[in-house]
Amino acid sequence: MEENDDLNDSQEHNPSNEGGEGLGGEQEQNNHSSAENIEDQGEALTRVTGMYKDWFLDYASYVILERAVPAIEDGFKPVQRRIMHSLRELDDGRYNKVANVVGHTMQYHPHGDASIADAMVQIGQKDLLIDTQGNWGNILTGDSAAASRYIEARLSKFALEVVFSPKITEWQLSYDGRKKEPVQLPVKFPLLLAQGAEGIAVGLSTKIMPHNFVELIDASIKHLQGKRFKLFPDFPTAGIIDVSNYNDGLRGGKIRVRAKISQHSKNTLVISEIPYGTNTSSLIDSILKANDKGKIKIKKIEDNTAADVEILVHLPTGISPDKTIDALYAFTACESSISPLACIIEDNKPLFIGVSEMLRRSTDATVDLLKQELEIQLGELEEQWHFASLERIFIENRIYRDIEEQETWEGVIKAIDEGLKPFTKNLKRAVTEEDIVRLTEIRIKRISKFDLDKAQENLDNLEKKIAEIKHHLEHLVEFAIDYFQNLKEKYAAGRERKSEIKLFEDIEATKVVIRNTKLYVNREEGFVGTSLRRDEYVTDCSDIDDIIAFTRDGQMMVFKVDSKTFVGKGIVHVAVFKKKDKRTIYNMIYRDGKGGATYIKRFNVTSVTRDKIYEMGQGKPGTSVYYFSANPNGEAETVTINLRNVGSIKKLKWDVDFADVRIKGRSSKGNIVTKYSVKRVELKEKGLSTLKPRKLWFDETVQRLNIDDRGEFLGEFTSEDRLLIVTQTGQVKTVIPELTLHFEDDIIVLEKWNPKKPLSLVYWEGEKELFYVKRFLIDNPDKEENVLTDHPKSRLEVFSTDFRPVVEVVFAKKRGQDRKDNWEVDLEEFISIKGITAMGNQLTKEKVLEINPLEPLPYEHPEPPKTEEIEVIDEENIGNDKKEDGDDKPQGTLFD
């Protein structure tokens, strides 16, 4: 809120009603009798109820109209308008002490100096209307401005051009009737949208986002041209914004704002831009709180902010920078949501309209103001032409001699009037007595030095200006477009968009939270929790995780992690639950009820209702689980079934391969194994994954990997496959393709890495100033390396991941000689495979104009081995395939 409401103001306009809104029953009768007694004594009674209703409504209206909500006409709240008017009155081109401006403004503003000073500082920090000097605070760090007696201000050139025009300004008396102040300032620019506004009134609020200066001008021009336009916020703190739900600034819309975070080094992140509504101090506090709560893990944090934001976040060894970036967005003020609410005052009434409609109205108002100014200029020029013509007639025809013999003033006026009549046919209006009086005021010296040619030249210039003004009035829209373009040329420098517009991927907190506690289980008693330190350790977890547990009687439950939770006696499996996880496959063999048949089933659990008990069998009493395993990568083991030697059973032992069982839902009954009594089930052989490799896509819009068929298809990945990443600066690395990975904007290669495929490049060596060629294999996939030399002028020209790449070298033309023919170079023949740090071979000593990649030579790929696969769609990132303790083999549990 740009102006604070004082408690004193509230008390002045809103008397308290301690007795309540109404009186009733016996109390009302007592008051009535008291009122009669008072009336008998000659005093009048005023009911509190009436006072409350009337006075509070007046106060609410006053706060809405006069303090909290800006007017659409000029984009100012009253205090801001009075500050601008005071600055204009004090303006002499030099700086004024802010304390002096505040004192001058108090002639018009009925509130204290603190609210005026605060409002003025906020206008100054927006760097548009006020030219500031001194310490005006810092919106990046949250530092407040110095005292008003120490800082100075004056109107900016932009403000002088677009905000003021006294001749078309409507005036009103100030609150005490001593001064005149503007009702509205004639602002010829969508100032409200450029600065934004925020205010809280009684039962009403407004929150209009600031927009980009240049984009507002462009949108105004498009509106005047009859074209469509779209407006999105632009914040002075920069940052990244998602405006997909902006809703034109209307109620119900939402903007997501993020800090700009990048990887500074292997264990360091740098925050270079912050979200709107925060500062570096509050941002750092939120990061430290998240670290204290165990949501993220950081080593230390440094604030190097000066003119630009620079916050260094140092990470402990072994912590993923990409995962930490997502965790910062999920658990700290590095990401927040802003809900705009576009409310303005029009004709003394609150009005809810979108920012597009605000711009249309502001632009149309600007056209109207320009028209008024042109009409005033036209009237003034025509008056100048009229008097100049009269002056010429008066002097050229020596009419001034006709008054020599006149003895009275009336005679003088009449003589001049009679003398002018023969020459007034070409004048644009009739001659008035006021015109004649002005003629009598011409000095003798001017009459004696009157130059007819100069007088005619002056008239010609006036006629030219009049014609120009009339042309502008006839082509008012074109004139307004030129006006906006002129503003853009004069003031757009340095006002380019600061906030980067991007689509954000939703970050699941459970996937990025640091696991800050340990989970334990007491299998026999059936308890799971973080406080059971004397019992069996299960895994690390976080306090926002869900836990999944299975019991020996075939029941399953998912519940929130807690210090101690009872699940059911005989727990056979417990782990952190991953929602929508279709890759973790549970293998189970169970007896369906007491004396029932034995079944085998494979299933996954993707979504459940928390704290609800689910039956993995059919829910019959006596159901018992013989074998259970959880397989994070869909492994299918082989087990041995041992039957009890009862009756005439011939085959007491055989093997069952889970790979022969189809994966179904958790509620499926499964396939029958035997109708006879099972003694035990033994694990014979651990199996391999039966799941198909994951398909991955890269969505360039959000710069993230996904498994939802969005963007460029990168291929199918197993847990052993990696991504190859090459940047324009020559950085080459391979990474495990996790969905939490962040990618820089200068990536030139992003594809599935083939360790046997050589990489080829042509680069400019800065020191030798020649092109070089090199081919290499990546020997250390976990190390990021630069394939260029260290010289600052070295640059990457061509990079190829083809087996047999070809480039075309275009030579520069030498003076006096024909251009040398282009040279096609087979890089496979040109240079053998060397180390990644090798300099390579010189391409040519000739001066090269350009180097272009051509179609590679054909290469026959070896046939991959055929495998039998089962398709299961994955929803988790690849880096989480393995168990938390590093064991990616199926975990089986055997029971007699």
C-alpha cells in the first residue's frame, strides 16, 4: 500500500461504536426511558447505530476514493498527484530537498508528513517520474531511504513532458480552501500500468502489476492502428515469470515469479535475479529457514549484492545442484505466486477492468488530451495572426494619425475602429474593443522601426503553423502515433524488458526435498516411524514423505511419515512411497484365505487414499503371504515352490519365473500356483528388469526433460544410459538424464550419448588465429571438460556427433585473384581420434570466410541384441531408479 493510514485518521473519520450496532430488549427500553429524561432536561439524544452506519460508510468511501485506489484518468492516488503538483510548482531545474517538497505538499494533503515522504520514495524508486539524488534506498536489498532532509529530487524530463499541461488541467480548491490543486493531471501516457499500484481500502483492494515501458508504447500504437496486443508484467527486480494464468490482470489470475538461479561451479549456485515482492535479505532468510528445517542442505550463503544481485549458495559435497535449484523453488521465497487485482477509480466509483482495457482507455484519453492541446495551440496562433494582421494594417495605413485630433478616449477608440473598417475583410473574426485597446498600446519606437517584410514573414510563419496544427487535428490518430513513437525514441533507452517470460514446470516437493531423518520398523509389532531408533533401520526420508507398508496378512497402507504409526503386525515390506510410480513392481505369492489356493501376482501402486487399508488378496480371513519382493526397476526373479508332503502329491517342488506373469493392477487376484498346501517359497535366482527403456523428450519451452511426449524426442534410456551435453562455449559433459536437470540457454548438442561414437569439432584457436580440427572420445563421463584452448578468443565453429562428418570450407577472396574453390573435408580421414585435451590438427593456413557442415558420409550401425520387453510407462526420473541404499536388485522376503 503506497500510503499508510494513520490510527488518528481512522479515529477521526470512524468513531468507535463500543455499544454494538443495535440495542434490543430490556436494555433498549431502559435507554428509551433515559432518553425521555434527557429530553425533559432539554438535551437531544443521538443514537450510536445511526452514527456508525453513516460515519463508517463515509469513512470507507473516503479511504477508497482519496487514499488507496488510483484514478484511471492519470494513474495517481491523491497523495501522489499532490506530490507531482508540488514538484512542478517548485521546479526550477535544480534539485529540491525532499523535506522541502514534503512540506510544500502538506499545503494540499490533509495527512502527516510520513505518508507523503513514503509515497514520494516509492515514486522515486520506480525511476520514471522523479530524478533522484542521494540514498533513496534499494529495492533489491530492502534498504530504506535516508531521511527526507538528506535526499533531493526534481521532476524527470519525461514527467515534464507527459504529466503536466496547465491550460487543459481542471482545478479545485485544496482541503482548507487556500490553494488550488488539480482534480486530475493531464497524463499523456499509460502511467498506471508502467508504475503499477497497490492499495488496501475498506472492503476493497487493488494490485496492478508494473509493465514494461517500451511494450506499453508499442501496445498503445497497436491500439491506435486497430491491431491486437497483449500485455504482461515486467518487474524492476527482474527474475523469471510465468504469465500463462495472468488473466489480463483481473481477479482470479495468477503470476508465478522465480529467482534466476544458475550453477556457478560444481558445488556453488548463484542467484542473480530475485522475484518481485522480495529482497535479498528476505530471500536469504527463507533459504536459511529451509536449511534449518532440513528441506534443503547448504554449506553457507554469501550476499555479494551491490548494483546487481549476487547471492552465492555453497553446497556440501555430494549434493546435486540441479535438485537443490528445484528445492529452492519449492521450499523458499525463490518462487512465489502473485494474484493481481485490477481495480481503479473512474467517475468516483471503483471499477474492475483488465490491463488491456486500461491501456485502451488511457490511450484514448491521451488522444483526447493531445486534441485539446492542439485546439488551444490553434486558438493561440490564430489570435497571434489576428493581432499581427491588425498591427500591420494599423501601422502600414497610418491609422494611428487619426487619433491625433481626438480629445476623448471614446473618440480615439471610434477613430481607430473607423480607420480599420476598409481593411478588415480578410480577417478571421470581427475586431473587438479589446483589439483596439491593444493597438493603442503599441509604442512609437516600434511604429517607427516597423518593417513590412518582417511583418509579412511573421504572418507567413503563423499561417504555416496554423496549417500544420489543422493538419494534425484532421489526422489526430497519426499525430498520436507519432507522439508515442517520439516518446519511445527519447526515453526507451535502458528500459528494455527485465523479467524473462517462461513456462514453469511444476515441482513436486517430495522429489526434491532433502531426506533429513531416518525411518525405522518393528516388523513383528507392526510399528513404523522415525522415533523407533532401537528397531530395524529402513531408509532415509523427509518429514513430508508418504510411506507404503505391506503386512503378512496381505494388507497395504500408505500413510504420512510420523514418529510412530501402527500398520499391522507382521510387516513384510516398508519403503518411501512415490506417487504415480509405475516402474516399481511388487512380486507376491500368497494363500487366499485359510486352506485356500496359492496365487502369484505382479502389480504396481500408483495412487491411493492415505491411511486407507487395501487388500492385496481377496480379504479372506487367514490370508497369508508366502513371498514378497519390491523391484524398483521391474525385476522378475525365479523362486522355488515347496509343498507339504501330504497325501499322494507326486511333485513337491518346482520353479516359478515371475517374468511369465503379467503386470496388472493391485486389486487383481493373480494366477493360481497350486491348490495344495505350500510349505515355503525360496528365492532361486535374481532376475533382470522386464521393463522397456524409458522414452525421454526435451521441451525447449521450459528447458526441461519429460516423459510426456512434449518437445524433441531424445531416445530410449536404460539406467546405464547418459545424456551428452555440449555448449557454445565448448563445455562437454555427460549426465544421468534426471527429470530435475536444469539446462543453460547456450546448449548446441543434447542427445543420447554413445560411448563408442567419436565427437568431432572445428574451432578457432585464439592465440594462433587459425582453425583447428580435433576428434576424440569421452574417457571420463563424470567429468565436465572444455574442448577449446584457454585463450579468450578461442571459439567453437562446428561440432558434430556423426560417425563420419564432412564440412565445407569457403575461402576468402584475395585481392586481384579468383576465389579459391570450396574444400570438402572428410574429418574422419583428416584426423585420427586423439585425447579430449589435444589441440588437434591445423585445418588450413588460408584465410577462411566460413565453415559449413555438410551431410555426413553413410555409416552402418551394428544390429542391437533382441530382447523380450514389457512396456510400462514411467512417471519418475531416471536417477531415482535405484534403492535409497544403492542396491538396485529386487528385495525378496521369504516366509514359511
